[in-house]
Amino acid sequence: MLVVQKYGGTSVKDLERIKNVANRVKVYRERGDKVVVVVSAMSGETDRLLNLAHGIDKFPDEREVDVLISTGEQVTSALLAITLKTMGFDAVSVLGYQVPIVTDSSFMKARIAKIETGNIMAELDNGKVVVVPGFQGVDENGNITTLGRGGSDTTAVVP
């Protein structure tokens, strides 16, 4: 069975909680399920990054803000994949542009046009747990985009 799990910022706010998430993933993998995990940035990280941008400019360029704030989910994705590997599970983080999650070009509030699942399915078929950073995608021009607050929830439920 394919299982999609989503974990928000509070659930992954530190390494101990990331280990807890990995233990939840373990239960499903041990029973034979294929698992995709969608994660948010660690609690407070998106606000920290936004504050940095606004410390430079009251109205920073939105494209560059998307590049900046998308890194929060990337950090969580990599840390969870690393944790799962230390537990003996093959895992891979697949970023929004690698999936790809194709969006429109509305920076900081992009809408998903489509999710191409071929890369995810190939990784699952190779026995890997796939960790996807929520909240981010890529537009038709290759620009990193973010989906706005709650974007990880959207990523987890789009077919």
C-alpha cells in the first residue's frame, strides 16, 4: 500500500522530533508499505528566514524570497532522510523541482498546476522512503516557487 504522511513544523522542530517522525515511518515500512513523507520547515524557520529578508528590504524581491524560504523544507527533508538511513531504511529527499511539482509563477503564493509522480514512483519501486519538502515547487521557467502558508498540506493531498 502507498502511504503519504505529512508532518508540520512542530512535528519536526528539532532532531528529537525528527527521530520521532522516523520511528513513525518505520512502522509503515516494516509492514511493507511504500511511504512518501511530506515535511514542513522546522518550527519557526520560515519566519526566521523571512525576517532576514525583511531586515535587508521592507519589500524584498518575491522571487528571491521564494528561493530563500524554500530552504527551510529542504533542511528538514535532508535531516529526515539521513535519520531514516541511520535506522537502516533507504531514503531519499526529492525537492520540488526534482519531483517536479509544477506551479504557476505567482511567487510566495503559487498554485500547483501538476505533480509529475514518475520520479517518486521510481524511487518507491526501488525500495526507498521518499521525503518531499512541502510548500515548494517550480514554475515552467525553472524558478523555485512557494505555495504560501499551509503549502505543505496542499502538497500532501494533491493527487
